[in-house]
Amino acid sequence: MDKPLSRRPSARPQPSVRHAKWRETLRALYVGDEPRAERFQWAVGTVDLAIIVFFIFAPVLEGRPSFLWIDYSIAVLLAVDLSARALAARSFRAWILRPTVWVDFVVLATLLAPLTFANLGFLRILRLWTLSKNDLFWRSLRRRGYREWEDVGRASINLLTCLFLITGFIYTFFAEDGSGLEGYVDALYFTVATVTTTGFGDITLPGTAGKLTAIVTMIVGISLFVRLAQALFKPYKVFFPCPKCALQRHEPDAVHCKACGHILAIPDEGAD
């Protein structure tokens, strides 16, 4: 009786195997700490910074013929980045529920339909906040021994995001003939004067909506300024999780955890 012919193993991997390899490769690039992954992450971060600069100056550039070309090009880049991050995520459900992802979807909507969502264009600056959630920059500071500047950097980015977000809102909804806001710089000037509670009074927002906007700007601005001041002037503490209670920050010369009294072994600065 003839033996059945054995099937030769296919030389080409199955689609599911290729898909899994793609996901592992993307995951290694986006969240890995190897030299190749860090180079990739810095390249992505540099592109993100350039995009944020475009978002900041977008109100000034809107009338130029090249604006829509740049706008749609950034939309393609952001869509590719979001798709790659979705593939790299271990749990798509957990990834899609992140606030930073929803911010990116809002930004993408304003890029794909800039005329339809013209009044929401100021929300694009929230991309700066999502970029600050990337641990790449802060990890680089920690490795170089500048961990104490991480809180200052985060507080500064939050303040800048707030300033440009409010500036875009004011420019979008209050810049009109006779309002005193002649352009984007005037809106930024009013925002900074309001946030710092200087209040020169040469530019005021009309109506009840204008007064409420100024009130919210002052409250949020003062809060962020206080947070930045705390980060700048608070006593320096090292990051060393307590093995017992997990308290993460301690005085550099601490011997016992101030929360539970557990004996600590905090290494000296610069120690291997």
C-alpha cells in the first residue's frame, strides 16, 4: 500500500505568524530600551515636536496656500503613528481607553477636516500634553542624573499647554473687529497678562462669556504657576521606593522611611 505523501512545511510564514512578528517588532520599537528602540523613539519625538511647533503657529499660517498640504501630511503621519501604537499595544482595550489616545483622535479629526472643525483647531496643542506623557525624555534625564528636574519639566509643559490652549480658544471665539484682539499675538498677550494676574486692561473680552473665560484663565493659570513654583523650590528628594510601604520619594540622607519606619539603603548619587 502506498504511503501518503507528506506535506512539506511551507517556507512562508502564515499570516497570523507574520502579524504577531509585526506586533512584537513595533512593541519593541515603541516601548523598548535597546539602542535601536531609543533611536526610533527619539526620531518619533523629534517629529512630534516639529508638529507641535506647526500647531502653535497654525493660526498665523492658515491663509497660506501650503497650509492644507502640511495639514493633511501631518494627518497621515498621525494616523500611521496611531495605527502602529494600536498594533504594538498588548491590550487594545486598555490602549483605546487612555486619555492621551482620545486626545490624538480629536487632533486627527481636526487635521482631516480642518474646515469643518475650524473652531476646534486650538485643541491640537493638547498634543504637547500627550508628548509629555512619553517617558523617553524623563528617562533620559534620570540616566544623566537630573531626576530632580523631571517635576519641573512636567509642570512647565503643563503650563505651556494651558497658555497656548487658552490663547487658541480666545483667538478662535473672541478675535473680531472692535474686540481689541488684532491677531494671535494679542490673544497670547491677553492670556499671559490674565494668567499672571497683571491685568493691564488694554484688552478685555466682551460680554459674560468673556468675563467667565478670564475667570477660568486666572484660576487655572494661578494653580499651574503654584505647581511650577513648588517643583522649583521644594526640597530635593530622591526616587527610591520603600520595600515595605512603596513610598517613592525620600530625603537623600534618609535612613528610615518616614511613612513606615522601614530601614532604607538609598545608594549615593552617581553610584553604579
